[in-house]
Amino acid sequence: MKTKLIALLAVLLFSAGANAQNAPANEQPAKKILIAYFSWGGNTQHVAEHIAALTGGTLFRIEPEKPYPTEYTPCTEVAKAEKEADARPAIKKKVE
């Protein structure tokens, strides 16, 4: 999972950098950038904030309606059960 996330972030950074280089300095890019992330422990949040700083994108934190346990082991048990059930927990907010 971490490998997929890192690869996705690398692609996003590369494409954002490539688009920024093609646009004239006085012209704003036509596309808006949204950085949607889920972070239980804060690591992904820091990466998302860094990407937003580099790209000028807007952050959107994905938060489940029912919060995950704050302790590691109970959280992994919930996550494992959701994965096995192919669950898609409801989230608090939608992207506008």
C-alpha cells in the first residue's frame, strides 16, 4: 500500500512540475489541483501539505464518519476487517 501511495505521489509531483514549466510566468494554469488525502497517524498529511506547497493545490482531508481507533493495534484490526469485507466506509464531507 505504501509503495502504491509513494508511486502516486511521485507521479503527481512530476506532472505538476511538468505543467508548471510549460505555462508562461504571468499566466495561471487552467487546471485546479486538489490534494485529497487520508492520514491516520499524520505522515500522509505532512506529505500532502508538502505537495500542496509545491503545486499550489487545495488540500482535502478524507475523514470517515466513524473515526478509527487511536491506538495502533485496534486500528489495524478494523482496517483488516474492512479490507477483507471490501468495505468503503462513509466519509464526513464531500469535495465541493
